[in-house]
Amino acid sequence: MSWLLLYQIAYTTIVILVCLRVIYDTRSTTKTLAYLLLVVFLPFVGIFIYFSFGINYRKRKMYSKKLIEDEKLDMRLKQEILQSSAQAFAQGNEEIQPFRELAHMLANNSLSALTAGNEVKLLINGEHKFPEVIRAMQAARHHIHIEYYIYEDDEIGRTLEQLMIQKVQEGVTVRFIYDDFGSSSIRKKLVKRLRAGGVQAFPFSRIIFIALANRLNYRNHRKIIVIDGHTAFVGGINISDKYVNTATEKKLFWRDTHLQLTGRGVNYLQYLFLCDWNFCADEQLQPNEQFFPPAASFPVSGNKVVQIAASGPDSDTPTILFSLLQAISLATRELLITTPYFIPGESMLDALMIAALGGVRVKLLVPGHSDSVVVNAAARSYYDDLLHAGVEIYRYQKGFVHAKTMVVDRKIAIVGTANMDQRSFDLNFEVNAVVYDVAIAQELGDVFDQDLLQASPIDPQVWEQRPLYKQLLEKTARLISPLL
């Protein structure tokens, strides 16, 4: 009996301590309650889940940017960023004025410069992206920087592999970061071939058994290519044949969106890559004119204004979430949103409902069929509130929609890697490009309109009449949505 009593005392003490840790360390009230329920009612399993997935590593700074060690240089770069933004504002570009608060927030919160004079090309699906990537890589003269969540050893993967090795033989430095979970299939063979060919390749957060859960939870979901410091690619398309819809053996149509940037807007993407590189590699690259060439040397004559929003466990605030909330709040007429995973959280849900109730026409495009049953059920649990507020929800039927985009009043376009879910806002390393340009926004809006032709709208009255057991499953999934 004494051993049983000691066990009960020890067990109760551990549960109390873990509960106190949850309360102290978890920012979201909803997420706190979810973890407390797990710890209390599933004590051993709940404690394991919390310590694997729930610790706030943003506070613990598990990943710190060590790109700039010299404080004076740090201050100089900050001044240059602020001056660049001030110059862009001073030019009086009419397309920026309605979204000054968004631009100021990104400049002040994450030191992302507002850059003018960029060329921007919208790339729809892999069949349009990869030819542009190949052309840009073939033209590289100094360096190619590639960072991807998913890179597969298939036809397009091997094509880029051979091109990387070829460029190394031509004297170009090629640096390659791959997520060790998302690109796990290339670790044994393709990465070895790249290294044998002279490509510098490193995994982001190598998966080690002891730290397995934590490393899987904090993933590098970015898709970035930077070439010679003046041309870059960013968006939702990974390196995989499934994104190319012209393949003869194609079984599922993949709808996705990417951007090609040329100009000073590339600088922040280069900065992100170097930060991630210094974290992954045994090297401390520092800013120089080869990585950040002067504006006069840019082979560009564009007129697009671009700003980059990025966040992850290394950032003090969820910058991408804040940028999307700010963009939504500035909408006066229309919001067009495409996302493959929709678990918005309270702040995003409220923002969309407020916009719709305020007279903004909000259209949300999501997959008709998701690759995750639980995530899909949790997403559906939010539809009731949105439909009641007047949000129009469409489910894509042609295939799987993987694009992560937003168009505000057909005046600005946001394209990137971040899904509209808590994982992208809180856990993953993500990056979005904000383009303050009516022509690009109109073009992306037209693409959205075309996508709606392949989608079925949800009728609010029919939706309310769906079986009670489905509603129960959805509400149950919603209880654990903060953990997904």
C-alpha cells in the first residue's frame, strides 16, 4: 500500500507540474485548454504529446538567426531597410496608399523592406513554373540557392539535380537546403549524388530519434530559389512530378501557384536563405555585394512593389498571421482566398466574419477532398460560422488545390507557402510575397475566377441540414484543431 500511495503522490505531482507548465507556456487559451484536457484525462499519452508538440519554442528560441553578429552592421542594415521603405512610400505610388498600414507593419515588425521597381511573373502549376526555373538556373553566373520542403527523386527532381551539378562544373556555387522530413526520400541517394557532384547540400533540422517529435513538428515549409541575388522563386509548388499536369501518367490534377521575382524584392528572400543556411551548415555566410548586389546592377526595369512576410519559431511574433489579418482588415470590397488546409483559429475566423458582415464579399476556395480526414473534418466545423456571416465557400472538384493565395480588392496579391492554419502560423517556417500591384492582383483574381468554374459552392441551407453525426464528428475534430 505504501508503494501505491507513493506512486499516486508522484503521479499527481507530475500531472500538476505539467498542467502548470501548460498554463505558463501556452499563449492560446484554446490550445491551453486542449492540452490540459489531454494531460488530465490521458495523463501519460497527454504528457508525451505536450512535450513533443506543445512546448512554445518561439519563447525558447530553439532557432536563432545568427547571420549578423556585428551590431553596427545590424544597425546599418536596419537603417537601409527603413530608408528603402521610406523611399518607396515617398514615391507616392497610388497602389500602396490603401495598404500603408500593412506595409508599415511588415517593415516595423520584421524589418521587411518595401521595394519598388521589381518584375513579377505569376506561374500557375508546375508546368509553368519549372521551365522558368530551369531557364533562370541555366543563366546563373555566381550562385544558386535552393530551399524546399519537398524535393522528390523523380523526373523533375533529377532534371534539377543534373542542372545543379552542371552549374557547379561551370564554377557556380550551389547551396541546397531540404527539409529532413518533407524530403526524406532523397536522403539516401539523391543527396549523396548532389554532394558527389559538388553541390553543398544540408538538411534542415536533421531527424534524430531522441528529438524525433520536436523536429517533425517544427518543419521548414519554405520553397525558395535565389539566383545571383537578383532573381527568385517563391510559392506553393514543391519539386515533384505531381505538380506537373502534363505528365502522361498523371492521376490527380494539382492546382498551385508560384511567383518569379526579379529586383530588390529578392533581398529578403536571400536574407532568409542565408539565415537558414547558417543554421543548417557549418558555415557563417555574411552579407556582401555578391549576395545583395547594388540596385544599379539588377537586370530589371519593372514597376512592381513587393514586400516579403516570413515567420517561424525564430520570430518574436507570428508575422504571417499578422500580415494576413491586417490585409483582411483593409479590404473594402472583395477578398479572394485559396488554401488547401483551413484551420483558422479564433483571430482569423473573427477577421473573416467581420469583413463579411461589414459588406466585403469574401470568397474562400478549399479542396473538395483533402488528404487528411481529421484536418478536413476540423475545417468543416468552421464553415457554419462563416456561412452565417455571409462568407462564400467553394470546394474545388477538378483535383487537389494546393495554392496559398489571397487577393484583396484586386489591388494586392499575396502568394506564398503558408496555409491558413495554426501549423503555418505558429509552428512552421513559412514565407509569403506581398505584391502591391493592380495588374498582378487582377491576374490572380482572374485565375481565382477560373478556379471557381471547377468548384462547387456550399449552400448554407443545405449545409445546415447535413446529418447530426457528421456535425458531431466535425465538432469533435475541432476540439483538437489547435494541435493539428
